Amino acid sequence: MFGLFKKRKPTNALEAFIFAVYGNPPPPKRANVEQAITIASDELLMGVVGEGEVRAKAVALSSGPIPYSTHDLALSIALNFFKQPEYVPHLGTAQMLARFQALQWFQEGLVAPVLVNSFEHVLYELYQPGR
């Protein structure tokens, strides 16, 4: 009908990723950035990372083309800090709780499955016992 909901071919790798994760056509941007900052800072990072740093990463991520949900954005923000070597020694407990939270959000349908899978894989590799 009028071509409004027509699928189209991705024009680059990022667009192909967005289509794979969010569908074609993807939904409009819908993340509540302030809520994502609070979730990432308080629930996922357990206050270890300063809110200013979390806010800066949230603004950068939300200004990009990925149509994050609020919880997708919170996971992406937190993952950025979980991967930073200077935070790894301080986020051991937080990463365990964040992994459980991500799984719960997945079960509730609040996050994209691909993002949860990536989140779990990266955290497992970085924080596995004996490292």
C-alpha cells in the first residue's frame, strides 16, 4: 500500500546489522535516554562509573542510527564500560548481576536477542574465572 512499509536492501554493513536486529524496516528511535542512563548507571554498573561518563556515552550512542529500545541502550552503554580495562577490576560483581538482569529483560521481551547474546559473550570472555 503506497510503498510505505516496503522492505529495502541495506546500503551498508551497519544498515544490514540494524535490519538483522530490529527488522526491515526498523522501528523508529524510541529509547528514553534519561531512563537508559539511570538503568545503566545504577542497575547495571552499580554506581561504579560516574554519571557524567555514562551520560556522555548515552548521548553518543543515542545520536547514532541504531533504533535502540531504552533497555537496549542501557545494555550498550554498560557494555562499553564493562569492556574498558581500567574498569574491569572494579566491575566483577556488577557484571554478574548485569548478566542476570539482561537475561530477565530478554525473557520479558525488553531487549533485542542479538544484543543480549553479544552482552553475555563479551562479559563471559572478559570476566571468566581464572582471568
